[in-house]
Amino acid sequence: MSILEKIADIEAEMARTQKNKATAGHLGLLKARLAKLRRELITPKGGGGGTGEGFDVAKTGDARIGFVGFPSVGKSTLLSNLAGVYSEVAAYEFTTLTTVPGCIKYKGAKIQLLDLPGIIEGAKDGKGRGRQVIAVARTCSLIFIVLDVLKPLQHKKIIERELEGFGIRLNKQPPNISFKRKDKGGIALQMLVSQSELDLDMVKSILAEYKIHNADVTLKADCTTDDLIDVVEGNRVYIPCIYLLNKIDQISIEELDIIMKIPHTVPISAHHKWNFDDLLEKLWEYLKLIRIYTKPKGQLPDYDSPIVLHADRSSLEDFCNKIHRTIIKEFKHALVWGSSVKHQPQIVGIDHILHDEDVVQIVKKV
């Protein structure tokens, strides 16, 4: 029996099973089995084969954005108009067959754009070229899900389900669960918050499915079985996502007002280049990038080419490593001007956290 057949059987059983307290344990087990089978699909046993022609694109710039969507929703047109890159455009489905990279410069940051081939339903199960498409999507800093404004919600649900099946979690934070394997002592469960779904028996049965019989589990929030499975699997990626509702030139203003209420969306027209300013602003907000300007001794700061860091990794150490790995060895202290310090300039150490548009001058050991 192939992996795809096993997945289909489990999904059918889950659809048949009523959801209530009595069946919660059984459903949790089925979800764990499903997650294990999906992992086998993503990482086949053996050498792992090639990635497919044209799919592995070298990562360049400060961030990477992947365009995901059904065929012919306007991804290639959007890339052409945003980055000036020619990706084959036609009015029939499946025009783009490989990954097409482009690059834009925005607020001093170089951002790589990837036009991924159209996803079809069943991509996570290996249909079409969906598996390679989603594998590239896993490496992105931000995902643009491009939707046709005339049928946005049904497409949105299908694409979300395909990406979820591949371990990509959109606009979510990692579950607040501490999980640590040990050699002996059984399963020790600690709940810091009252749980609506998980209890000791449920946790034990899910972990037993993974052949884990000794572990410390701490639930720091009200968690679901899916959250626990995500933590045990350990291969989930949490990526911010913006839904681009394309072809807004084909609907009325009243319809646009209703569609605007969907969270994380930006309505655009790729063909007419409408609302690109709003899109770029939102893109910057979701990427959480900050710009740091360098200042050589006795000269004015270089405002043309900032060093771009992620807001979660913005210490002086990260800044030095981004310029060159050897700077840390010669680092004595730094002078910083900007909102991250009280005095202008202020002498700071290697652990100092920088803010957007700070100016930094590094002083090396003599």
C-alpha cells in the first residue's frame, strides 16, 4: 500500500469520525499518523533524488518572497510589473513551469521575488509539480498568496490546506509547548494553563505513536493536538503571509469594501499597477526588517547602502556578522546614534540591540 493510499485512508476515516470528547483521543492518533506519513512524502527514504529542473534558486538579498497561487491568477504579471523581470505570461493555465526569480530594492533592502509555478489541488500529495513548489515556499521569508478576486475564498482554503500539509504555518507563532526527551522516567506532563483538549492520556498516546515513552512536556498555553504534533515533528516553518486579491478592476467598489475585511489582505491590480504602494508598505511591515547605517571614522554616515537586519536578530553582533565574520574578533566597542540609545552618540557593547535607522561606528582593538 503506497503512502498516498494510506494518507487517503486516514483522511477518509477522520472525515467519518464524529468530533466529541469520546473520539478526541482517536482523532489525535489519526492526526499523528497523518503527520508522520506526510513527513515521509516530503523526505523520501534513500538518496532523495533531484529537486526538479529550475526549482533550486540561490538565495540572494536580504529577504525572499514567494508568490504562490493557482495557475493564471496573475503572479507572472505581478512579478513583471514589480521587478521588471519577464516571466512568460499568457491567458491559459500553467504558463510558468519553473521558478522565476526577480529582485526589487525597497528602502535600501534587496528583496528576492520568486514566481513559483501554479499550485494544483493535491500538491502536498505529490500531484503536478506541487511538491517542488511548496519545498521552495518553505525557504521564503514571506509568502504572497495571489488570489483571483472573483473566487478568492475557495482558492484561499485549498492553498492553505496544501501549505499546511507541507508543514508551513501561515501568520502563526510556534506553539507555547516545551518538549524535551529523556532516557527514563516516563512521560511527565505539566500544565501551566487549564487545557480544553489535551490531557495526560492524550499526550501519552500521541507520543507513543512516535515511539517516545520518556519525555518532559510543559504546556504553557491552551494547546491542541495539532500544536503538540507540530512540536514533536519539529520540522514546521512559521512564515508570515499576505493575501493579494488580484484583478480588482473586474469588481465594483461595494464588493471591494466587503473583500477588504478579510485579514492580511491587499487588493491590487497587477495589470494596471494599482495599489502597489500599499502592497510595498505591507510587505515591509510583515518582513520586519530594519536598516542600520554605517559611519566610517571622521566621515558622514552612508545612507545609500544600509545593512539590513531582521528585527528579531538585531544585536550589534548580528550587525558585525552581516558585514564580515572577522569583525567580531577585532571589536572593542561601537558608537551608536539613534533611537536605541539615550545619548547621541553612546558607547555600547556587542549585545546592544539596534533600532531601525540607527547609525553605527565600530571601534576596533588597537
